[in-house]
Amino acid sequence: KRLAGSYGAVYDFVPQTFLLPNEYVAFMREYAEQKEPSIWICKPSDSSRGRGIFLISDMSQLIYDQQYVIQQYIKTPLLIAGFKFDIRMYVMITSFHPMRAYIFKEGLV
């Protein structure tokens, strides 16, 4: 959010994201300002492999009993050979001046 505020359209590829319940008020403000209804995806912050994920299109569907990351659903995501994908890179930065970074090749999935 901070980088999008500083650099604008360069960070336009990241959907609106909120951490509930901490950012509930900000989420409600964004939800209320929508010009047309959209779908939101709720992901438990402490889960993996798609467990506990659900979609909402109306606030009455939002029931949470734990911390969730909620994002505006991307209707047309970038696909590789017809499949969604994740990029997970492990990088160790040892110096900024001069910049020195190491990518752990075994961590790419």
C-alpha cells in the first residue's frame, strides 16, 4: 500500500488487500465506495494449500472467527498454460551499497 501510494500505477497489479479484523474499517470504507459489486476472496492468514478460502459478494457473507486476508478477486488473472501460479522467491540481501543479493534457486516453485 505504501509503495502504491508513492509510485502509483507501477504497483497497480496488486489487488486491494486488507487484514481483518485489524483493517476492518478501511475495508468497509473501500467496500462502500465500490461503483459496482465485486467479489472478494477471504484467506485465513494461518493456513495453506487453499484450506479455508471462501468468496463473498455481499457483506452478509463475511463471517470470520480468525484473522483473514481479504482481497478483491481478480476476474482475469495472468495464467501460464491455462493455470494460475505463484512466484515464491527466496532472496538474501547482504548489502545495499553496493547492491548484493543472492537468489536461492531451489526455492523457486
